[in-house]
Amino acid sequence: MKDLTTRALGDSGLSVTTIGLGCNNFGRPGSATQTIEGTTAVIDEAIELGVTLLDTADIYGVPAGTSETLMGVALAGRRERVVIATKFGHDSYDAGLPDDLATGSRDYIRLAIEASLRRLQTDYVDIYLQHTPDPTVEIDETLGALDELVAEGKIRHFGNSNFTAHQLRDADAASARIGSRRFVVAQDEYSLLERRVEGDVLPAVRELGLGFLPYFPLHNGLLTGKFGRDIRPRDTRITRQRPQLADNAPWERIEAYAAYCELHSVTMLEATFAWLLGHREVTSVIAGATSALQLRQNAAAANAWHPTNTQLDEITALFAPGLPEKENEN
């Protein structure tokens, strides 16, 4: 396998590999990475391959926080070899913190980071992301609390997830107004089958000089080439939890895409990574993996094909935006 390429993460000074590891399967019931053995096997492979970015959250796993806990055990003695991104404050999931605290508040954030550090068995988090906006708390308070954590060495940089373009610009203006550090990265759902960020969020990311991390980049596996109209791989999230995604998928488009890939002698996985990385806003594609083999395939695909601008446009044209509303589970 060729050496993995890296890209700068906004203006943070960090560079991360263009293939990251999404850790939302760690501690997920029914997955191969539900256990410490399965999680360690995937993390071992990530380190062996040179994958540097590991992305998790305080709500991942069952119970919430299990992903971080398993990562803390698996990374013992080699934490410095990876960049850990974790998240706090999802508005729809319980992270085990007091219900009477607003998720964007200083008190909540300080409790959340201590819990994540404890589970991850580390003194610091490289990138700490607000998982969803909190409209009940002024962004000044959230930024101020995160800035304090940087000053204390508990986090190195901070970012956001699921913010609108307006919220991104407001946060950037607020950081300048109060003299705090600024968000360095945004994370949103983005794939060939979910392109709503192209209209406003990606332009704001470019304007503000942020890094960008797409989640669900393979649309839960539908863009890997492993699924078909009547093909459902057994050990997958769709088969276990979200069969409606395959049942309601736009199969004409996916089949046209498969034919395009065959014409150009690339796999669908290779073409999907190439399309995402063909967008200069994208810093790293954080795809999940439940086995060492799956991670090797993702890493190889991320470096396999370098399409021309014309080819990227041709792939884009196969998929029209405006698909049904997503279920936000990131």
C-alpha cells in the first residue's frame, strides 16, 4: 500500500491522514467491535497502516461512552500516535450528564470533557467538537468554555458538528469579538447520496478556512459496492439496524454509478473516496470499520484513484440532491 497522504486541518497546525477511522461502531451491540478484542484489532490495524485520525463521541456505544472506554484501553501506551477527536452535547442522546444543564453551557462542557478524558485514559483531546448546536446558550459562553480548556491543556483545538452556515459565521464573529480561539473544523453528513451541505455549509467552510470532516461518507455502506437491490451483507449497520436505507435506496442511480466505475476500472469504494477527496474542503474521510480487513480496504481505496475534474463532474451528475430527510444519528 502506498503511504497515506495527509491534509492540514484548517488553521490548527495539525495534519491528519486523508482516511480517518470513525469509531461509532466501537461498543455497538451486534458488531465485531462490540468487544475490546474487536476494537483493539481495528485500532492495531489503524496504527500499523499509519491512519492518524480517530473520531468518536461521548454517546457512541452502548451504554453511551463505551466507544471512548474501549479506545482508552486499546490505545494504552501509544496514545501519542493518533489524533483523537471526540464530541460533546448531542441534543438527542443522553451522555449520562445532569439533565438540568444546557449542553452548550460552561458547566456542562467541563463535566463532559472530564468524563471523556477519564474514559479515554488520556490527559488531553486533540479535537473537541460540539456535537449539535445549543440554541439555549449564547455561543460566547460555549466558545469561552472551550477556550479555557485549551488554556488548561485539556484540549488542543475545538470544532463543531451539524452547524448551519449561519451558525458557523456567527461563531467565527463571536470568537473575534470575545478574543477566544476559534472553531478549526466542521463535521457534517456528506456523501454522494446526501449533498445538502454543498449549498451553504461548504461555502462557509471555505470562507472561514475551516477543515471539514464528512460523516456517513459511504452512506452507511451503500456506496461501497457491497450492497445491491437484493444483496444485504450480514454484519453491517444497515442489515442490523437500518434496513430501510437499503429498501428505499435510489438503486437506478447506484447501479448507474456501478456501471461508471466498471467502465473506468475502479471499485465503487475507490471512486467514492476519490470523489470526496476531490473536494478541497474535505480534510479526511472518517469511515467506520468493524474489522482490520475493512480498514485496509478503506485505506487502500483512499489512495487508489485520482480522477480528473471532468470525471468528478460526471460522478456528481449521476446523483441529484434533494433526497428524503436524513435521520441524524452522528
